[in-house]
Amino acid sequence: MQWSGRLAESYQAKPEKVAAEALLQQALVQADDGSWERIAVGRVYYLGGMKDKGQAIFDAVLSDKPDPSDLFRVARVYREAGEWPRAKALVDQSIQLNPKDEKGLAEVGGYYLMNGDRETAEALFARSFALETELWATLSAAGAYLGVDTQL
């Protein structure tokens, strides 16, 4: 899809928030019905200081039997925003719905560890490694001990 002159006029030389809003509106159109894509748009809104608009997108995505990966993606945004209790509720739900996701178990374990719950973290690491010893899971666990998020 090419950028039209009309779209460029909506953000060029505009105040930052106005430019961002114009581009985010276009991104939402481009996201169509894709849940991951809409969550990505919501993430920019949420972390960019327009939490209400981001939350509305998350609520819409999560409103009807969301995929565990959608729960996980929204949880990552909350965690990135420093909202561990909100993130924790969603990651717990995600791993309950998808208990054989070795990478997810390790990543969630890392979140627990970085939030001071080593016992739960190590139990999740053990569950992950019992399924498969996989590079990304191992890196999630290792990074957590050093306070480093993995980039999955």
C-alpha cells in the first residue's frame, strides 16, 4: 500500500500528538481484523499516553474468547507500562489456556522472577523445561535472573 498525499498531509508539519493520531488511525485501518495487529496499535496508544484509546482496542480484542497469544500480547503491554498486577492476571490466564507453551511458560516465569516471586518463577521454568529445552525458553529464564527481558 502506498502512502497517499492526503495521508501525508494528515501528519506532516502537525503537532506530534496530532501526527501520531492520524497515523494510528491509518494503522487501525491497516490492522483490519487482525488481533495481533490491533494489539500493536493499542500498544502505541497505551504507552504513548492515550491509555483510554489503547484500552478500548484491548477490550475489543479480548471481549470474545481471545486466543491465549492475544492475552499474552496485551499482558506484555501492561508489563511494559509497569502494571504488573494487570499483566499477571492475563499471563496466568494465557498459560492456563495453553499449558504446553514452553516459551510462554519460561517468559511468564521470567516476569514472576523480575517481580520478586522466585518460587513461582522457578516452578514455571521447570514446567517449561520438562516440555522441551528450547533456546528462547532458556534465554527467558537466564535473562530474568539478570533483569533482562527476552525479545521473543
